[in-house]
Amino acid sequence: MTSDAKKKGFYLALIATLFASIVVGLGAYTRLVHAGLGCPDWPGCYGFLTVPDEAHEIAHAESLYPEAPVEVDKGWAEMIHRYVAGTLMLLVLAIVIQAIRHRREPDQPIKLPIFILLLITLQAAFGMWTVTLKLWPQVVTAHLLGGFATFSLLFLLTLRLSGWLKGRSVASSALRNVGVLKGLGVLSLLVVIGQVSLGGWVSSNYAALACPDLPMCQGQWLPPMNFSEGFDVGQDIGPNYLGGQLHAEARTAIHFAHRIGALLTTLLVISLVLISFRKAATLDTESQSSGNQLRIISWCVLLLLIAQVSLGLSNIIWSLPLNVAVAHNLGGALLLLSLVAYNYFLFGGDQSSNKLATWRAEA
């Protein structure tokens, strides 16, 4: 990839993607230190632009919100997350402005930046509702998924602007006959999204330690579980959900479902990687560059999967240490990004002149 292949906005999109990774990490940290309500109002904190820390400020803040005593450390965790998220929104706005200015240039994305801006605006609303609805699990989970979606789409935009795959020939039989990989790649991406959703539901319902042992759960292969309560998306609005409101058997059901999901995800992604390695060897005979790229991406997917499974197991073995739990959240996001890159490799590229011929050949 040369600098000439990069489109306008590449470096801005790259910076925004890095910022999004920080936002995801800070969001995980805020949840895990129970600072989601560190500021009981939005967008300020107890009516201030920053966290009140002087004695008179704290007295005024607690007079406004007597049910929410000021905890300065938790307040700063929440506000720093908001500040960085706000900066990311400004970066995305700059990306959209630049995309509109250069919209007449060939292959310059315009719809994707606008969609990301709309998504991150919705994310801001979910951030507000997370506070005003007192950590209602449905909103917390949606907020987490929105953060992962923003991160993934910014990464996809960066790939599109990078010029990676530009000029790649898709006419060769080796690159055309990847239907199985395309299907498995899309399926793996969807399954990982589902597993991320389960992880968000575990976190928002405080079910991470419902099964404190391995490989069994509470010393049993099938402990008492209440799936109807655990996956009731109609939980009442109003209670303070800090610490969770579900009974133990409901939390166990959520945790157990996440474990089963992790097992299925692992088996599927490993299958994808193994088949990809075999296909890469075939690609080497006709397009060594494509074979090497597929092999590298597959290794990235595999290594991130191994890291994510290891972090998940570590959370249970060492009872959810903060650094490991934050890394597990980021690991899930990076695994998702690796599958975005994998699918972009198979579906993306400079295909405008050969797309119809490719589709006909695959039909």
C-alpha cells in the first residue's frame, strides 16, 4: 500500500478509530468500577461541567441530588469517558465534512461517514439514557453494542480509505472461488456480534461471577437456572440497577449462556481459520500476495480468539480482576475488528470493473 493509494480522510479516520478504542476501554472501566452513575445527571456532573471536589461544591451537589452522594473518583471516571466520547464525535464530524468536500473524487466514501455520525449521535443519547434510566440493562447493553459498532465502522472506513486491496485483480479463479469462506466469514462475524451482545448482557446484569468455577458452574454441570427471568427484556424502568436486580438463578442462566456461546464461537472461528489456511495455500499458486494476506489475517483472527478465550477464563479463575476484565472487553472489540478485516478482504477491493463478471462466474 503506497501513500498515493490513500484517499482523503485516511489519517483522520485512523485517529478516530484509535480514539474509539480508548472510548471502548474507558466505557468498560467505567462499568467495572461501578461508576456508571458517578454523575447522576447528563451531560454535566451534579450541575457542574467538571466533577465537584471542593467542600462547598460537594455540599451544593448533594443538596441537588441527596440520593446520590458525591464520589469524586467515580465521577471523574464517568466524566473522562464523556470528554473522550465527545472528542470522538467532533472527529467524526470532521470526517463527514471532509467526505462531503471530496465527494466527487472516485470511490470516496460518503454514506458510511454520515451513517457513523448518526450512530455516534444516537450513542450520545444512549449515554444520557444510561444515566437517566439508572443503568437499565437494556440501555446499557445497547450503549455497549453501539460503541462496538462505532469502533468497527470507523475501522472499516479506515480500511476503505487506506487503499488496501486497490487494484487487486478479482478475475483469477483462485480469488473468485471463495464462496465457502465468504459464507463462513459472514457467519463468524454475526456469531461474534451475538457473543458480544451476550457479554454486554452479562455485564449490565452483573452476572460475570455467577459461575465462579471451571469447568463446572457452582460445582454442577447444570446448576439451577432461570432463563425466562435472565433474558426478560421487559425489566421495569425506575429501579436503580447498579449492582443488578436479578435473582441468582437468573444471573447464572445469563453467565451459562455466555459460556456456551463462547464455546460455539470458538469452534466456528477455528473452523474458519483452518479452512482459510488451506485456501491460502491454493491462492499461493495463482496469487501469492493474496495467499499471504489471507494467511496473515487468519493468524490475526486466531491469535485474538486465543487471547479472548484466555482472558475470559482468567476472569473466572481470578474473580474478575479489573485489568483483565477491561482487557476482555477490548479483546472482544479487536476480535470483531479482525473479522471485519477478514470479510473486507474477501468482499472488498477495487472491484468496480470486474464485479459483474465475478458474480456471473460464481453463479
